[in-house]
Amino acid sequence: MHGKEVAIVSRFNELRSTIKKGVNKGVKAVKSTSRKMMAVTHLNNELRLLQQARGEKLKAVAERTCALVREGKITLAELVEMVKTVTLTEQKIAEMKEEIARVRQASGDLTEEQLAEIRQKKGTVEECNHEIPEGANFCPVCGRKV
């Protein structure tokens, strides 16, 4: 090879090395934030399920209260018990929102162990008891993974 060809090959190798380093750095950055995004996504899904459960409980409380009022059979104790279930769900919603904020504000990346721990967290919404079609991976009504 001539001097000019050697210089071109050398410059090409420098550029290739620089590009490779940049790509590797970008891949590392994406991996470091992807676990955090997966954690936030999981927590947001659990939050959505809790909020849906809250809406269903409020609807049940309202329907039952209306029926009891119409029948003249409402008791304060019954009403207090129904409201307690809504309040408990509201507390779980607040806790889930706090967890989402902590994950978003955490410096750096999550480890695989931290992500696995977050994925184990459930809003502990009762099962929706809807019929699941055979072979389905998710409930068609509430979206919970089967």
C-alpha cells in the first residue's frame, strides 16, 4: 500500500473505533434506563388496577346505599364498613404513587434484583372474578396478568 492508502485505512479504523465506542456507550445508557422504565410501567399498571378497583367499590357502595335508603334499611355500621374498603384502596393508591415517585427519582439504574422486587409488588386488588378465555394471558376486563 502507498502512504495515502495507509492514511485512509488508518483514518477509517479510527472512525470505526469512535463509532463503536459511541454505540456501546448508547447501548449501555439505554440498558441502564430500561429497567427503571420497566419498573415504572409495572407500578403504573398496578396503580391503574387499584384505581379501577376503587371505582368499582365506590359504585358498589353507591348502589348498595341507594338500595338501602329506598328500603329504609340502612345502618351506619354497614355504611362505615363499605367506606372502609374504599379508604383502604385509596391508601394503596397513595402508596403506589409514592413508590412510582421513588423509582423515578432514584439516581442511577436499578439492579435486576431491584426490578424483580418491584415486579413482585402488587396493589393487592382482589381478583376481579371475570371469566378468562382459554389461552389468554390477561383478563379481558381488568387487564391483570393470568
